[in-house]
Amino acid sequence: MITAATASHETSPSFDIRMVDVGGQLLRVGIRRGDGSRPPLLMFNGIGANLELAAPFFEALEHTEAVIFDVPGIGGSPAPMLPYRPSTLAQLAHDLMRQLGYHGEIDVSGVSWGGGAAQQFAFQFPKVCRRLILVATSPGAIMVPGAPNVLMKMASPRRYTDKGYMREIASEIYGGAFRKDPTLINRHAAAMKGSTQYGYTLQLLAMIGWTSLPWLWMLPQKTLVLSGTDDPLIPVINAQMLATFIPNARLHLVDDGHLFVVTDPERSAAIAEAFLGED
């Protein structure tokens, strides 16, 4: 329910931001208004990422109404009392969308860690999820991992609490455009709200042992798999696996790194909207 106590709004050029109580869990939610010409898009963010980090992509959307929320324990959403699994998060997201008034079909996207949550949502709610966009992600625990030195840096939320450290390691862990122009990370770093160790750990624990490989072949949604060709964190072979095992999927490679949605939001939004707008 959205009560007077939880409906406080924040000012943002990209979002209508509010706090929403979903079954006792407060969620900080951002809504980008669209023109109503297509179903709304629910987006799951990357690990440790607050909703503001999606602002460049949301600003570049022309038609699509889009919703994103801070995962419990991240950004402005209070941490839950107990750990959660991808299935728990999918149910929470489903209930949030219904509570916001979206009672028909929706489209779902997920970036990196959020790509796992998006796959789970599509599997768990096949009649609700119309189309699926998977960005720089993998099938979960059974994947081809990135370089060990990159994965070690991802095990800690330090890059979200220390902006100088983020600028220092961005080209190494994200690759792509950051290798050519390290200053591109500045806008991204400025939007970071910080992630607690507890909230970040809950996200890591949620995906331990989780994999979508046994049921990818069952996903009915038309799916777009996007991957950067220079992704040190999640090598492109993982996107090729997803596109191979999901029956109605196609692969689109982007000449960039892990965060091409951040470094080139206009092109990313155009690709996504073209896919969502297809008959």
C-alpha cells in the first residue's frame, strides 16, 4: 500500500521517486513517465547500484514508461530482516508493479546482477512478462567468469562508497569506453548513493547456487540479449549462451564494455525501444 507516510516524493529530472510499502518492505521506487503507447518496463539494476545510476538510460527513453527500485538494503530501501532469493525478489517486484497500478502485461529488463532477477521474473510470471531484455548478464552460477582480479574487486562494495577508488578501477572492471576515456566514470560516480556492506552481502548471497540454465528453454518471451564485446566482468560468451538456450532470443553485440548502458545511454535506449516497439 502507498500511505501518506510512505508517499513522500523526491525531485529528480528523470524520475518520480517515492517510498512504497510492499507487504511490509519499504522500497524506494523511481518511475519515468511514458506516453502509454506500450507496456511499462520494469528494470532490475546491477549489484550495489541505486536507482539514480539508471538515470542516463531513463532520460534517453522516448516512449516507454519505466520503473526501477532500490533492492532492499541498497540505496534508499531499508534492508530486510532476512536474506532473500531471486524468487523472493521477483515476487516483491511483481507485487510492487501491481501496487503501482500496472495490472496488465509488462516488459522486464535487467543489467548484470539484475539480469538474473529479470530471468527469474520472466520464468516465475510468464503471463505477466511480455518481453525480456538482458543486459551484460549471465545464466548465474553456471557461467564463464571474468578474470579473477576483476571478480575480487567486485566482492566488495568499496567502489560504491569510495568514489576515488571507483575512478581508479573503472577501466579494469568495466572495460570498453572507460579504457579510452576514464573521465566518463565521473557522472556515474557522482550519482552513487553508497551501498552498505550488509545490503551488498545480501545481494551476493541471493545468487549463490542460482542458475537459470535448467529452465531457459522454457521461457516463452521474445528476448533481446545485449552484451559488450569488451566486458572484463561477464565475458560475451555468457550472452551467447543465453541467446542460444532461450527459444525466442536474439543477440545484439555492442562495441563497448560492461556498462555500455551508462557510457552510451542514447544508443542503448534506442536499441531497447526498437525491440519493445516491434509488432
